[in-house]
Amino acid sequence: MAPLRAEAAPRVFPPGPPPAETVDVVSLHDLTPSLRLSLTCLQGLANRPPRARIYVLQPGDGDAFWLEYLKRKGYVRQTRQLAPIEALNRHRGSCSKAFVYDPELTGSMNAAIMLASLEHGLPCHPQDVSALATGLPVVDLRGKWSSNAEAIAWAHRNLFPRMNRHMVASMNPAAAEISLYDYITAHRVFTFWITGKEREDGRRRSHEAERRAVEAVLRDCRPNTPVLGFWFTGTDPGINEYTGVGLAGETGQFTVVTSLSSNLSLLSGIQVPWTATLRRYRDRLAERRPPPLDTNRIYVCFEFTESGDSPFYLQHVQWRQWRDPARGIFPFNWNIGPTVLDLAPPILQYYYEEATANDFFCVALSGVGYTHPYRRLFARTPSPENAWRQYLVLTRAYMKRLGLPHLQLYTDAWFPFDRARSDPVTLRFVKAIPELRSIVLGMGRDGELTGDSSTYRLGPGHVLVSHCLTRWDHKYASKNREQNIRWLLDDIRSHAPSERPGFMHVMVLSWAYNPSDFVELVRRLGPEYVPVTMDEFCDLYNRVYPASTDRPSRNRPNPPAVP
């Protein structure tokens, strides 16, 4: 099957303006969280059209790494280093007033930020007013709301109609993860937060009341509205990932994990030579020599399944993985979240440019955004079929833009996979994306799944469907490198297919392993296990099992054909 062609597609996220001739670089490393929040929002105001004028260095070293890349590529021509107070004075003209929030109420904080985005204001902690609001009219929001839920409901009634209706955000402004607020402020994004049950007090902070208020917002969104940010932070469990992604999906939205993303108000406005970048990447892959078919081997797709869907991971974590000298020694499959092409085009360009012939990309969980396709997706929308249709159109369009014909789908939390119930969902993707070569199912092995029932074909195009056959150890963070490698070795060997040649997908948890660990893993597995790209996986499987003679599952018969 011919590869997908890069074509124009509707954008999920709006771009920022291009960078100014001279960009002010401001380090926020030594500031209090409240000052960082205010200056990040100031960045969003200053980076509205016609030019993006500020690039900030949030705590950590990722922003410095990408700034050097932007300068090397000529996307940022000149920079001027400014202290925070200098940046405030230089760009104070972007602000016409200050909104003082109640720091004990996330609802008050988010309301202040939304008001600031609508009225060219600056959100302020009470202790920062004298430092930030000199000469500005001050609007004091303290005491306006008695609870987070009341603040969310007020913002829904009074601000939501004036906000950008193309996206919303789940963000806790009281947490350290506040770097996304530049993009939120620049684009007037409606923002909410649901307090975790462990942190509620039943009055000012009520998990259930806040959830009801947020559900009302989500029901008021158009189907396929993306949710920026995330559903928990390092300091507040929020509604948790599984519940939040599921809730958004039922009411019609998909999640784009961006809670730690930074400088998107500038990065999103940079135009990159994408078609040429994609062509050079494909030329590199064409140089590969695929492994010969050996009927005594197990062909394995090793992949980081769960993190590449997140723009923040690509921005602040994966670049370190890519500097590991072991990367590229063996074939490895990396996930890409499609909308990073909107939010941070230079970052995606970097990965495509730096990829070796052994670095193979596929589209991450679960298409255009992070959803649970097999768990009541779009069930609470006015027209679920229309919402599904739009989601699949967007997914196909972004797969074309990325030039990637392989897709990963989230199944469920390692529950038994019922093909009779689930195949109709998988077939939605198969039928809507005729260029599709394969679908990989699961973020970890689903219950009752074995190596001999994990790979099959679906649909008139005989698309290859293959389930992930490994999981991860929940205690990985407390274990050393040797223990983690041994754990995954045992899981691979315990769940490998019994027949030869065998075919399996292995999830390598990105938070526990790096390319050097992967190389050691392959070495210990020995020559019986052959790492391959997803393209090679499909080609080899098709040679062994031609589509006209597809094998039945050994453990259970294939389910009846689904129309």
C-alpha cells in the first residue's frame, strides 16, 4: 500500500503569530509560582498578533534546548535577555488592568486569568499587587465566590460565550504546572479545574460539585473540542487521568496532554518546511534493509506507546532520550501526537530531521487526540454518529499530514478484550482511513490475551490489527535499572507467541527505560527475537499469512464478520 501523502488539513489548534525580529528571552527560574503564573500570562498577551515577542525559560532545561534549536534554524533571528522586571516594564503596554484572585480557590484563579485574557489584564496574587500592578486599575475578585464550583458556574455563564469556542483547558493554576498559560491567555481559552477527592473540604473545594459544573461546560462545547492541559497534576490528583479522559470522551471531547508545555504562543506561529522534512525522513527509511524472513524467529515491534501522544513529553522529556548514543542501534517505534504539528511545528521537525533509519514513527493514542474509543466515546453527544464521523475525518487528515499509516488505539485498563463487542469500533477506523496499514491496540496487555490470539486482520482492506502483549510494573520508579530490565524480559518471554514465526508488540514504558536500556534488553533476549519497524512487521506477517488465507486464532475462533 502506498504511504499516505502529506496534504493540507483543517487545524485543530490556531497558530500564534510569527516571532518578532528580536525576541525577548526571560528566565522565570528563580520566581515564586505566583509570579511565574502572572508573567506567563503576560507572555500570552505580548505574543498576540502581529508578532510573538517573548520566549520564557521555565524551570528545567527544555526551553533552553529548544531556543538554541530555533536560533540554529533561523526561526528566531535575534534575542534580548531581560530580567523579569525588565520584561514587565517593557511589555506593560499589553496590560490595561490587574485582576486580584483568591489563591485558595482555583476557580477564582482561573476566572481571573480568563478575565485577563478577555480584557488585556494581568492576573495577580494578593502579595504581588505592588510589584506587578503599579499604575494599573485593580479589580479585586476576592470574596466574589464562596467555592470553586460557584466560580466555574459563574465563568460558564458570563465568560464562556466570549471565550474561544474551539478549545477548553483543564488546568490547576495553583500547581507548579503553569507554563501552558501563555497559550491559554493568548487564545482566550476557557479553563477549569476539578479538585481531587483527597484535597476537597466539602465547602470551598468540592470534587462532586466542581465535576457537575465542569460537565455543564463540556456539554456546552461542540463535539470534538480539544481539552488542553490534563486531568491531574503532581500536587493535586484532580479527577484522575482515566476518569477525566473518559468523561471528556463521553461528552464529545478529546484530550491533548499539554499541562507542562511552554512557549506554545510562540512555537505555534513558526512555519516549517514540512513537506521537505517529511520527504527526507522517508528517503532515510527507504535505505533500510529489512530483516529476512526466518521461520524460527519472533518479530517484535518495540515502542513507547504512552507518551509521544503528549506535546509536553516531546518538548520536555523525549529530547533527552534522543541524545542517548544507543538510539538508532536497533529499530524502535516512536509515537507522535498529531496536533503537535499545530502547537509546536519546530519540535516535530526536529524529531523527523534527527531520526535515523531505525527510528520509526506512528500515530499515538488514539488518533487526533487522547480518547478511549472502546468506552462510550461520544455517547452523551446529541449525535454520536456525527461526532464519530468528524473525529475520524480529523484523524485521517492528520495522519496524511504526518505521512504515517500506522495508528495506536487505547483499549481499556487491561480488562478482557471482547472482539465481538469491540471489532465494530476498530472497524470504524479501518473503514474511515483507507490508507491505514495497521492498528496497534492497547496501552499494555489486555486481560486473557495471548500471543497466539493477538494479531489478525479486519475489513475489506485486510488491515492488520495487533495487540500489545506486555505491561509495565507499577513499582518501576522504586526499582533500579537492572530490576526493571529483568521485569520486562520476563514479561516478554512469558507472553510471546508459541508458534514460529511469531509476531508481537512490546510496550517499553517511556518513564522507566531509555534507548540504552532497550539495546540491553534486545541483547539479553538473543537472536530469537528480532526488532522490526511497524512497516516490516506488516510485510513479514503478510508474507507468512497472505490476506487470502488469513489464519484463525488458535485460542478462540475469530468472531463473525461485522458489517
